[in-house]
Amino acid sequence: MTKASVIALLLFWACPVDLYRPPYEERQDPDPSWDRVHPQDYHQDARRREVRECRRCCDPGEEPPHQYSNQQHLPLHIVPQINITLLKGEKGDSGERGPYGKSGRGGQMGPPGPSGVKGNKGSMGLPGEPCKSYYAAFSVARKKGLQSNDYYQTLVFDTELVNLYGHFNMFTGKFYCYIPGIYFFSLNVHTWNQKETYLHVMHNEREVVILYAQPSDRSIMQSQSLMLELESSDQVWVRLFKGERENAIFSDEFDSYITFNGHLIKPKNEL
């Protein structure tokens, strides 16, 4: 059975048709003149009676008799009624999600919200590091000349010009590092006539730089400077070294001809 036939059957089943049939009383002719019809017109009247009795409301071209005009019969209109639930199919699966659209323009910044409720006081934090000194500087001098026949002799100073926090030890003649970092040092001496001047600036037990002057008929000022990166407990000091000749440096009790200076440039924790 084709699909069109199925639909036609469904329409016929869903749309019943009621044909107009007059009642039995209306089909009988109330006019008594029917019994006095002339014999020659009997067949014609009988035929008319058959047509009158078999007339249907849906037959075109005839109007009801005059005696039935007082009764109003509305024409019948066939309105198809389709039961959609019989034709409706099952729900299909959801389709794939479409791509995201373009992002819109950013809106204006809204007004700030109200201030929140003040929170509870927090717990106490851990104690910080103890206060440290990030400064170190010294400047010492010697007013007495020194002549040495030893191969190695530590140069000791007798005048303290600057000794911040006591990092330079006047008894040992050494600077002790308590703040690791970059330091600057300078050494100034006055030579002795006809004598050799031979000194080392020492970093712990290692010679770093040398200050040297050959024997001469006149004395002159000599200087040496350097920077060192020191760690905690490092030592910086000056040592006299004896070569082929006697080693000597000049000074007197009135003036300071020999000076040794140093200061911290930048601590290690800031590098």
C-alpha cells in the first residue's frame, strides 16, 4: 500500500460525513391532491414522487418544496480533521554544537563595590633576622719608620684615624671581614733613601698586589689600590718582604707617611 493510500484512509477515518436525510414524516406528502391525480399523469407523478422521496440534500440543482421553506436547513460543509499525533514522527537526535561567535567589545568598568567587613587580626609572624650593620670602613696610619731584615714581617699601624665598629685590629695589623661583599683598599708609603721598598697586600695568606720601589738617592711616595670580594672572617693586611737588600719604609713622629685604608662598597646580599 502506498503512502498516498494510507493518508487517504486516515483522512476518511478522521472526517466522517453525515448525509442529510429528511425524517419519515417529512417524506410523506401532506398534500391530499396526490390522491386525485389524473390517471394519464400517474406515471409522471410516480416518477416525481420517487425523485422527491429519494432526493438527497447534497444533490445539486433542486430546491426543497414550497411547503418546507419554513424550515431552515444549513448546508453541510465537510471540514477535514487530521489527527497530528498519528502523523508526528519520533524526536530526532540533537545536532552538533555550532562554533563560538566573536567576542564582543569590553564593557565599561563598573563602579567599585562596597567595602567588605573587616577581617580578624592575623597571627603573629616569625621573628625577623637580627639587625645587621651594612657599613664597614677603616683608615690607619704609622708614624714610625720601619727597617726589616726578616723575610716576612706584618706591618702594624700605631694611629687609628677611622675604625668603624672596630673591624680593624690595631694589635695584629689586620682587617677582619664581618660583612661579606665588595671592598676597596688603598696603601700609601714613603720610601727610604738608598733602601728598597717591597710590600704585599695580602688576602688571607695569598699575595694579591705588590708595592715596590727600587733604591734611590731621594725618597718618594708610592701607592697601591685594589678591590676585593670578601667572605665572612676573611683577613686583609700588609706584609713586608725582604729581597736582596734591606727593606725599609720611612716616617717620623710629626707626620704620618704610611696609611692603609678600606671600606665596604656593596654588601653581598645586595649583589
